[in-house]
Amino acid sequence: MSATATVLLEARGVGKRFGGVQALKDVSLTIRRQEIYGLIGPNGAGKTTFFNVLTGLYQRDGGDVLFDDQALDLETPYRVAAAGIARTFQNIRLFGNMTALENVMVGRHVRTKAGVFGAILRTPSQRAEEAAIKRRAEELLRYVGIAHRANDLARHLSYGDQRRLEIARALATEPKLLALDEPAAGMNATETAGLRQLIEGLRADGLTVLLIEHDVKLVMGLCDRVAVLDYGEKIAEDVPDVVQKDPKVIEAYLGGGVGE
Amino acid sequence: MSPKKIAGIVLVAIALLALPLVLTQVGTAWVRIANLAILFVFLSLGLNIVVGMAGLLDLGYVAFYAVGAYTWALLASPHFNLHLSFWAILPLGALLACIAGAVLGAPTLRLRGDYLAIVTLGFGEIVRIFMNNLSAPFNITNGPKGITRIDGMQLGDLNFMQTDTLFGLAFTGPAKYYYVLLLLLMLVIIVNLRLQKSRIGRAWVAIREDEVAAKAAGINTRNIKLLAFAMGASFGGVAGGMFAAMQGFVSPESFILHESIMILAMVVLGGMGNVWGVIAGALLLSFVPELLRYTVQPAQMALFGRMLIEPEVLRMLIFGIALVLTMRFRPAGLWPESRHKREMNEAQEKAAA
């Protein structure tokens, strides 16, 4: 297989500075298709910043990203979504006063096209599209296992279900790469096990997953490859076993006195 | 639909159709009041798209009303000696308001909350001041004197300035406007309801709920927000055109900040985001002041033998109290969005189970 066929995303020299803080310094990494790629590092290492740059929410200072053999337009979030990158947020960001089903239906926005006039005139094509949006949203809720909460407001869902709903909304955009920002944060052991199953299922269905996670056990058990960020710099990138023994990684985690 | 529901709809329809004939018996003034109330429902529904659905606090909404009104006034009056047809002016008024909406929207895309409110407030004032001053060096708007002798509506042979008799019933000018307004209102309600349950409507609500998440979920927030401003404004444009035709006179005085605030109060009091709540809010805030006007004076004369409080003063007092009470006891409005209601039903079901 050629290199381009196996590589889904290639970040080259991505940098981001906030005032005097260099949050990302020349970060380059390569994510292969259908792999579960972990991004770890101590608090403040720049993991979420990398996510925000990748999804167009922050403007980068340098570098570029090649996605699916195309240069990614990092200036506009909706184009990133259209290109096939979907994400979840560390501090869950749902549309609280919309139902679970509606939340997922919003995710279909980028793959559908009915406009104002279609909606006002209820044209046959608009109605067909609307029905398809609803059907797909229901499927996705079943897929993540919260179909029974479809008509509940998102903000009334339990914490674990909200995480699942956010994943369903991200999946609704038909991503090639699903970026999950600390999906297991605040979850109990049972919920984490369920999440792990869900992520493995996603990969089995052909998706590539980029995962930020603090739960080291989860990352090491789940990820094919792991990159470690420290002070905005990538200090390691390899299979979990190797990364775990890397002295630089141990230093980054223990040297800070955090003690994971 | 259940037979009960159909019977209900038929009854409401008959009541709405008979209303102007009944009101004419009380006094033609009341038909005019009903017409103005419908216009305010119109405006509230337009503002509901911007504030209620998309969550963009717009304090200058009356500017679009003004654009619609002046479009009609300039194109159908002796001022420029133009007398275009209703079919040309009303859509044009809507279109111009729509453009004004987009023009206002474009520079405010990055603003939220208080900042957006202040900019839109300024925009509303700018439009009014323009209308006030565009009388020199070229007299476009006739300044504070306003534009008079504006053509009324004329549909074929049907003249809206005179009374016609049909089946032995006398239809006065205002009564005829009432039916046109009712028809337009039906259309606006349908448009609102359909937009609410569409891809675009969901995108608006998503932006209101969490703009960052909406962006990440693939919504082009810039275009969708502009669309909300433009759609909302076009409703204001239509209402403005009808206002000019009905009144036969427009001046900048009709488009002051107070009007924007009134319309916003209607949306908030009724229940932001819910079409029926907004309609209820608009009707309530349109009719109550008129009722006060006709009852306060006689009541005070009867009780105290003289006027203690002017109806105008009392009106602001009552509005203020009403809004404070609403915020205290029903913060989502008198008739909030169905989502909230659904929630309450669920709670009751759970309690019953």
C-alpha cells in the first residue's frame, strides 16, 4: 500500500501562541486510517489546543494539515466538518434545550441542503430529506445506545448519556476522523468500559479515532499508537508499550511532580 | 386530526372572520385597533426568529418596520408622484428590509449578548435619524413632517378607502384591511411554524444554545445568522408596508426605540421561541393599553371625580409590573416553547406512574 492510502491525517509544524505562551510548538503527527490514535500529556500540554486548531475553532500561527490527501481549510470550522472531521468537547457542549434526537439532527446539517424556501413550501425533496435526517438520527441514537432518551432534553440526560449523545451528534456529520476530547472524564468504571466498547465498534465500522484521554489504562489498552505532548511539543509518538517506557515521557509526567 | 380539534379550528375561524363586523358595531376605532394588533403580531413573529430562535438580541427591530413603511410611502404617494401597485410595493418593501437586515447582521456577526443589543439599538436609531434628516439637500423622506396622503390598498376594483356592502353587510375600509392582514398573518404563522421544524430552524436554535458546538457540528454560523436577521427583517418590512397603507401617513416618530422595546416585550412576555406564545404576548400587549385608554378615564371619573393617573402612565406601570412578574414566576414566558412544556408533561406522567 502506498503511504497516502494509509495516512488519513498529517499535521505539519502546527503552532499556536497565546500571548507569551507557546501552546503548540511545531507539532507534526501522522494518523493512519482506521487507527485509534491517542494524544496524551500532562495538564496544559496543549492537547485541547491542538483539537481546537484542528477543528478551526482557534486560528493557528503556523503549519498546515493534510487530511484525506487534501489541504484542510483550518480557518472555517464548518469546512473542517464538511471535510470529515467531527469532534466532541472535554466539557460536554450539547444543545441543552433541544431533545436528544434534535441534537443529532443538527449534526446532519452539513450533509443536507434544504434551505428556507424548501422549508416554507414543504417541497417533496425537502420532506424526503427531513425524513431521512430523522431516520438517520434515530439510527445513531440506537447505535450509541440511548434511543430510549430520544425525546428528552439533552440537559436532562445523565452524564454518561450526554457523552454518548455528543458522539452521536459528531457521527451524524459522517466523519472520517472522530476526535474525542477526554470522553471518559468523570465516568465510572462501568461507563468507561461501555465507552471503550463503543470506540472499538466505531473503528470496526471503518472510522479513525483521535483520542485525548487522561485515563492511562484506557489509552494504553485502546490505542494503536500514542503521541505525547509536553509544553506544546511532541516528545514521543509510538505504540503504547514503547511510549510508556520512554524516559522523556516518564520525566514529563513525573518531573512535574504530578505523579499519575 | 380529531373531530374535536377540527370543530375548534372551525369555531376560531368563524370568530376571526366575524370579528370586524362585531367590532364595527362597537366602533370602527376598534377595528383599527385589531388591525394594529395584527401588525404587532406580525412584527413579534419576525423578531421571534431573530431573538427567540437564533438567540440574537435585537433592539433595533423597528428599523425594518420603518424601511417597509417608507418603501410604501415613497412609492405610493404624491410625494414623488409615484403610485405603484400593491403587488410591486409589498414584496419590494420586504426585500429592502431583508437587505437592511443582512446589512445590520454582517458587522455584528462576532458580537453576542449585550454588545449585539447595543449595536442593534444604534442601528435602529440610525435609521430613524436618517428618515428624520433626509429632507435636504434632496427631499427624500420629507423629514420630521413625514409623508402624507399615502395611497391605500387597491386590489383590482376593490378600494380599501371606502365602504362596500356585500350580502347586506357593510364592510368598512378598516374591516377590509383586517381580512388582508388576517390572510397575511396566516401565511406568516405557517412560514414560522415550518421554519421552526426545518433544517434551518434547528440550526438557529443550535446557535442560540451553543454557538461553538454549532460551528463544530458543521453549521456555517455566519450565513445562518445572516439568514435569521434577513428573514426576521423581511417580516418587519411587510408589516411596515401595511402600516403605511392603513395609516395613510408615516413619520419618523412612529419608529422610535420605544416601539422596538414593545415588540421585544411581546416576544419575551409571550414565550421566546414559541409561535403561539409570541402571538398571545403580542395580542395582550396590543389590546390591554387600548382597553385602559377606554376604561381608566371613566373609572377614575366615577371613583374620584377627576383624572388621577393618565392612561399612558398607567400603561407603562402595568407593563413594568407584568414583565417583572413574568420574569419572577414564568421566566420562560406565559406560553413557552413546546420543548419546555413537553418536559412538564413528562414530569406529570412520571408522577402518575
